[in-house]
Amino acid sequence: MVYSMKRRFCTLIITLLLALSISAWQVNAAGGGGGDDDVDKPVSDEQINFDAGVRAVYAGKYDKAIELMAKVLKDNSKNADAYNYLGFSFRKKGDLKLAASAYKEALDINPDHKGALEYQGEMYLRLGNVSRAKSNLFHLERLCSNGCKELAELKRAIADYAATHPNRGS
């Protein structure tokens, strides 16, 4: 099952990268892109795509966010933040298998990634797995001894879940 999930995630990334490569080829063939303008760029394409992807996430444009984060990961396969936002976008679209895979990648790169711990915890709640969500909460409590946004958000999500699912663990 894990192999199948990882294979599906890899297939999606490869498909996205292929589509992006074709689009880039079409732009270059039409005379756009490239040239001497690239020399003076103060910000990398990776950063531009990442920033645009984050804006897409906050605008609720999850397909666009997935496309942009795939571009980021093409440039830097060790970007835990990009995997985190990729997981968030998949989760919001309802694809919890791909979300789980993306959160796992983020946490493999950085086991203390606060955002991935929070969002993965929220995914666990959606799956009805309160104990795994609480495990993420305990991890965040160790990381955020003085409190942090991610800890507060996951605490709130667990409390909300307990209030709406009184017979599903505490």
C-alpha cells in the first residue's frame, strides 16, 4: 500500500513535470523566455514559483499550487516547505493519500517541520486517527515550549474534533 501510494505520487509529479517541460518548450519556441534578462534576475525561479505557489494556496487555488510546488521540487527535491504546501493542497482537494505522501516527504527532510506536523495532524483527524494527531501535537509541544501558531492550531483542531465526535477518542 505504501509502495502504491508512493508510486502514485511519483507518477503525478512526473506527469506534472512533463506538462511543465512541454509548456516551457512552447514558450521558448514562440520566442518568449530566456535571453539576457535571466542574467539580472535577483530571485531564483525556485523562489518565484514557491512564492506564487504559497499565494495560490492562500487563494484556495489548489491545482495551481500543486503545479507550482511541483516546479519548485523539480529545482530542489529537498524543499520541505514545498512538500508541506503540496500536502496541504492535496488534503484540501480531498486526496488524503497524496497528502500523506507529501507530508511524509516533508518530515523525512525535516522531522521538526512545524507546518507539516500541524497539517499532518489535521489530516489524521480527518481520517479519524486521534492518537496519531495527538502524537503530532506532543511533538509540537516539545518544539514550541513557549507556544507557536502550529501548536495552537492543532490543539484547536483536536478540541473541535473531540467536540463534534464525542465517541471517537480523546
